[in-house]
Amino acid sequence: MAEHRLRLVILDPIVAYLGAKTDFYRANEVRSILAPLARLAERQGCAVLAVRHLNKSRGNRSIYAGQGSIDFTAAARSVLLAGCGGDDAAARAVVHIKCNLAALGPTLAYTIDEEGFRWAGESPLRASDLLAPESTVDEASTLDEARAFLRSLLAAGSLATAEIYAAATQAGISEPTLRRAKQREGIVARRHGYGPGGTWRWSFAAAPPDPGPER
């Protein structure tokens, strides 16, 4: 670093350089690696870019999205999140999610194709778009079916949660899909009665949404 007067050092991915005995999910062990690295960068007058991959748990807050301890993010002066957004795999962006030195920068779009990498101006994508769970056509179709199932089941009014789960099981709808459909349809759970005799019932917060013309 001193000989070549480096201005940028990239560790890609940083977990590959931590050593086999380092538990990168433990804050104290991560700090013991990052603190000397920060001092080295300060002495040499260079920036260190540490690359981490996203964990498998999509939908979390952006600061928790990287593999390993949250201390990777806490120790960094600036953090960027890169990825695809929404249902369009070609919509890529870099989102600035943390900066201790200045205001957050704009989200920048980029493309990767047969011509290589190119910046594409500012992007409307947010960190939540990049972290949204990936969905397939089959999953989307299953969710639509679950939403229609709930609209039909609750058209006449509220229904006990246990009855809804039982009916969903018979219809082949999984619990996670049913919960997503409940959220999409604006369905709420309210407790009726008190004590051991009380029950939770699902109903629409307002009038059931109009499913549109039959197709």
C-alpha cells in the first residue's frame, strides 16, 4: 500500500479474509478485525471498500441485510446497497443507506448487459425495493388465488381465525400465503369476547374491495 500509494483497497468479499476461526456474526470478533483495518486505512490515506453479500432473509431493514454482524455496518462510514428492484430483474440500482460524513447521495441506476456496465442516471428505487422478496409467476398466481379465497370467505362478514385456517388448509393454501393475502386485502383481526370464551375473528377493515369484472 505504501509503495504504490493506493487510494482504494477493495475486499471482495470481506468475509473471505477474516480467517477460518473468526465468527463474523459476533460483534466483538468483527470489531477486532475492522478496527485495525480502519487504522491502517487512516495511516495510508486510502479508502477501504468492504463487499458483503445479502443474507437470505429478504424484507428486513436495509442495515440488517448484509451477511454477518450488524457491526460491519456500524463500523463503516458509508454504506451502499446494490441490487435488483421490484419484479423487473433488469432494474438495478445503488442506494446510499448510511453516511456519517455527509448527506445521503441520490439512488443511482445502472445496467449490465452484453456491452458491460453502465450508469443510467438517478433511480426511483428504494432500499425496500431492492430487499423485497423475489416472486415468481407461480407465487403471484397462488397469492391471487388466496386473496380471492378470502374475499369469498369473508363476503358475508367476520369469521373465526381457526375456521379460516382450517378452510385454507383444505383449499391447499399455506399459512404464509394466507397471511400475505390477508395483508394485501386489508383484512384485520379483532378479538370478540373476553376470557377463555373470547375468539379472534378476521374481517375487512372497510367494505370488501371490488374484485372487478369476472374474467
